[in-house]
Amino acid sequence: MADTGPLPPRFDARFRAEFELLLRWRRDVRRFRTDPLEDGLLDEILRLADLSPSVGNSQPWRLVLVESAAARAAVAASFEQENARAAESYDTERAALYARLKLAGLKEAPVHVAVFCDPDPVQGQGLGRATMPATLAHSVAGMVQALWLAARMLGVGVGWVSILDPQAVQGALDVPPNWQLVAYLCLGYPIEEHSDPELEREGWQARTPLSSRLLSR
């Protein structure tokens, strides 16, 4: 008889309920405590995230721990510039609401991680991406989601800062010019906890039902 491998794990009702809780509590954190993470905690989060699947088993994510004051200052400057530009794109009422939103925890978060995609990794030998090369970046996004869930499970908050100029971040971090910035993440212990999105609490945009996005052909 052929070896079919180990039996898959059984996820009981309690696990399934807790998994839904994990998804509901995986919020975008912008208000962090400034104290550092416990020793080894970041390593464990990254280890779990690195278990993520990827197209062709290519593992195209490239993680940069942003630790120097100069690099962080350059990223913060990019955020301030792009945030001001974004505010100008809204009408008066919406711009006033936008100005009240806290959209990044760059100054407070003790850990910054820039996540890049290598667009032509040797690993994987090109399998599965010839017709859809964007699957490399999609794989990186999947890893980011796994990192987020692992962090939340371990009591750490994550904030995804998207109001940045990717080229400015690349230059500040001195990475290869062909690397694609997928995410700039802030990690730390949250000051406050919420199971609902902050943008919903602040009146920017409520969540919508799945039926509004589910199509059939």
C-alpha cells in the first residue's frame, strides 16, 4: 500500500470558534506602546510567517528590519509628504475627517519591518508564474497575512503603513532597485484593543456584507 503521509489534524469546534475570533481581532493597529517586544517574540512571529505557501515554493518575500534612526526618519518623512498629498485629494468635509485619522504608528512602534517582493527569485525555477507573474507579490501578501495572525495570536499588534512612496523607502533602506515594496509594517504592543476597524469607528467607511462582493457566472 502506498504511503499516503501523516493524517491531517482535526480542528474541533473550539479551535474553529477561536480562529474566527483571531480573524475578528486581527485589526490594523496605529496606537502602540513604545516598550520593546519580549526577547525572541519577533523571531517567533517571523518564523511562523515564513511557513506561508508561495507560488512555485519560491518564498519571494524579503524582510528588512528597519532599525536605524536615519532610515526610520526617511520613512516617516515620506509618510508625512504622501499623507499631506492624500488629504488634498478630498473635498472639505472628507478632508477634515481624514485629518483626524491616525493612519500610522511610525513614531511609537518599537519594530518596523519592510516587506519586499523579489520579482525574479532563483528559488522556484519560475514554476507557476510565467503567465501570472503577480502571483509572486500575491504570495508575499499571503505571508504578510500569516505574520499578522501570528502576531495577534501572540499579543502583538501590527499596522500596515501604505501611505508611502515605495521608491523613497527603497532608497532609504538601500535595497535592490527591482525589489517591489509590498508592505511596511509597524509591530508592538497595542495601547488599546478593538474587534472592529478603526475606520468604521471614526465614521470613514463601514464594512459591507459579503453578498455585495460575491458574484456568480
